[in-house]
Amino acid sequence: MRGQEALTAAGIQPGVDDETDAILDAIVNADLCVLATPLFCWTFSALLMQLIERMTTLVTGYGTPSHDSQVKDKGFALLVTAAGPIENNAELLPVAFDRLCEFSLAKNAGHLVIPLCSNPEALADNADARGQAEHFAASLLDGCA
């Protein structure tokens, strides 16, 4: 059971009728899930946070011997762009992502934070950021092989 289906089974009427169940199904069936977001107020964007909150329906028995997850051993990666530096700005996001992977029993495939990026289109002209992204993408592909 996922998303709204799990909430309904628990006797909770969800207040939103959206496409999250289809997104959760796609995540469960994917080889790798890359969560990508701009940094917003030192954390994930509100849209990604809503998805992460709904992803908790994929996990059962947390804190017990029967802890299980529909994304157990699935690769998850995090890609973040930040307008400012990493220090005192974006350094907590990878920690939160690590904990999300632990909670969901997912395989942490890694994370990349691109600092000083307020305009993603400008990344094409940033050789350092492009090199980091290419290395990150290659490591993700190697992990899926």
C-alpha cells in the first residue's frame, strides 16, 4: 500500500487528490531514484519535502525487528543547487538525506551539492560544476550496473 491508499486503509481521509501514488509507484519500480532540488531556507524545497513526507508510507515497522521498506536496497541519490556556499548553508542536506536512506532502508548512492548556483542555465558555462556533475552521473551509472 502506498500514499493515499495507505492513509485510507488507516482510516485517514487524505485532503489532496494528486498524482503522488503514481510517482511513488514509479520510484518503487525504478532502478535508481535521484532527488533533485534547489536549496530553500537551508533545506529541501517544499515540493520535494512533500514527496519525502509521502514516501514514509513506503516504510513499515520502523524501530522494530520487522522494519521493512518498499524501496529497500534501491539506490537513492541527492542533487542540490544552492545560491550560496555550502558552509553555513547547505551542509545539513546531505545529513538529512543520509538519514532518509537509513529510515527507508535505501542504498545511499551519493549526493552532490553545487554551490553558488542561482541560475541552473549558467551551469553549462561552469566547467568545475559540469565536471562534478559528470563524475557524479558516472558514479551513479556504475552503481546501477
